[in-house]
Amino acid sequence: MARIRTIKPEFFTSEDIVSISPLARLLYIATWCEADKEGRLAWKPRTLKMRYLPSDNCNVDDLCAELTSSGLVVLYGDGLAHIPGFAKHQHVNPRESKSVLPEPTTHVDRKPSHIPRDIRDDIMARDEGRCVRCGSDDHPQLDHILPQSCGGPHVVENLRVLCRSCNAGRPVSGKGLDDDLAKDGLSLKNLRVKFGVDASNLDLHAQVGREGKGREGNSDASRQDGFEEFWEAYPSKKAKPAALKAFKTAKINGNLPLVLAHIGVMASSEGWTKNGGQFVPMPATYLNQRRWEDDAAPNPVSERKWI
Ligand SMILES: [Zn+2]
């Protein structure tokens, strides 16, 4: 089901819209097309760049920062985003597929989880592999500015490189955290607003302790929760037993929403729809190669004009 989105004349004169750059306005419109019927999407700036601004010479991270800092897009959960004004402005076709992404207000990570490799690589490259606080390159580590235990998401805007000693010394809760954030001109309150984290949902410090603990020891090779959801969403239904085996091996767990979102994007892409879906990878291949960690394929630039 193709997505159709509505744009109203007052969009162009709304105060929050005119205060962002023209390309950020265009990217904002693009997020409506990327979002599902509830206004939720996987937040992948590079994919947005390739799909919606394919030939523009621009820094997509800066454009994304305009959208998030203005509150037009709110980040949440594990690399997800939602568009607060979506339901108010859009009249979505009732036949459009229902959202497979969790509700923003109820979705809270219960334990630290894996940072997608492409995001990890982006951060290391951006910060040149050095601690952004002291410049040391001693054991550079990815740090969540708003800690995961406070609901801080795995998104570019919330990640940075710190050296081992700067990272180890960071408080993860309470006044200590607020004082620590103040060193960078930030505050817990503002970060919670920025990332759409509802403080009333969060009292996780006792459960997860210091960020980083609990990364090991939680895997369960027999876990297959979510496989049926994957199978239903995936456009090719070949070799289900092999797919189940690959699903277990891939240990998708908390990444299931991202996987489903990626499948949703790819299912309507040219690559997966041409020749009757002949080029959709086998489900087991998709899982074994962790294809959801790739950027979605770019849309080709159309030669047809808008008017
Ligand atoms: Zn340091």
C-alpha cells in the first residue's frame, strides 16, 4: 500500500516551519512519507538522505538536528522517532498497514542493548576516534550522553566518543548526572524533552545499574519471540525452518522494530518489487547477512517533473 500524505497551505507559513531551513522543511515532509500511519519511523539519517535528498549537497545530520531540536520530530526507544503533529495533519488511508513500531510513551528499553554498527561507525568517524572531553585516544568507547538507564536512545544525537577514564567516571543518575551534563552545557530535563523520555516511566537505575553491565549473560539461543511477526512481515515465504534457525542465531531481540521497519521500507523499494519480487532475498539470507543494518536502497531520481 503506497503512502499518500497531505500538505496544507498553512504549512508554509507556520512559525515552527518558517524558523527552520528550507531543506529541513523538505526533509520534514519526507519524514511523513517515511513514517507509518501512526507517524512512527526508524530514525536513520543516512537512509533519509539517500531516499529523499539524493542529489543535494547537504549535511543530513545538521538537518535532522533542526527537526529534533525544534520538536517537529521526537526520538525515542532504540533508534526510533515519532512525529508529534502527524495525526492532526494527516488523513491516512484506513487500509494502510498498521504500525509495527512501539508506542513512544510506553516504549522504554529495559536493558542496555546493541548499538547498530552503522551508527557506531558514524560516531567513531565524526569524533575521529578520540574522547570529545579530553582528546585522549585511550580505549575510545561510545557513550550515551543521556544514559540508556534514563531512556537515552541509540541515536547519533545521543552518542559520542569518550576515553575509558572519562566514561568510567560518569554518574548515571540523580544530581551527579545533572552536574556531569552541565559540563557540556546540557541538562537532564532538556535531554528528556529532546528524546521524548517520560521521566515517570523511568526508575530503572536499580534494575540496570551502571550503564554497560548486563550486556552479556542475557542471550538465550532458544529465544524465538518475534519470529512469527518477522515471518508475517517478510515478503518472501521460502524455507521457513532455515529462516527460524537464522532468526535464533541473529539474536534480534530488541532490534525487532528496526528489522520490521527496514522490511517495511524495502518491501516497497524498486529492488524488492521488480520482476514480481524476484530479487527479494531468501528470509534466511536476509537474517544471516543482517541486511537490516544496511542503509535502505536509495530511490532513483525520477525524470518526471512535479508539475
Ligand atoms: Zn577522556
